[in-house]
Amino acid sequence: MKTIVRKYGDIYLYSFGLVVRLVINQSNMLADVLGRNNVQNSTKQSITGAVFKLVIDNYNLLVAKGYKHERDSRILNPAFHHTNLKSMVSIIVNRITKCIGSL
């Protein structure tokens, strides 16, 4: 990734056949693209939704669209505040250590 960024910069397009992707490596620009003001302009891939719906059902933030996604995101947002996430680090590390130990 670093060599690609050095060669093409922080914003570039790449493609696999007919599928073209825009890559943005600047957090401030990414925040603008993914911000709440642009919710109406973003779409979720239908294949992703189809796969997730089979596994986790229709009522989930990963497959929700439009107003439902925006509302559910707003409800969940406080849980992912950095203070709450910092308090979970030790729990996550312990769980990962146990998982690795069981391999």
C-alpha cells in the first residue's frame, strides 16, 4: 500500500476488470465522503447485502439503508465513543489471547 501511495498519491482509482474503485487515504477527506451529509449519495453493494442478510437477517446496521441506517447509526454512535472503546481494550486483548492460545 505504501508503494502505491508513493507512486499515485493519497487519492487514486484502481480497477479489476469492469469494477472501478476510488481509494482515499486522507482521513479528513474520508470523513467528508462518509459523513452524514452524504448518506443519500452512498449505496451498498447488493451482493454484500445478500450475503449479510443470509447470515444476520434483515434488521442490522450492516444491511440497513437510507433513513433506517442513519437513525440506527445515531443510536449506536455513543457506544463507539473513544472513551468507551478505550475501556474495552483490556477485554479485547484478553479474548484474543485466549483465542490464540486455543489454536
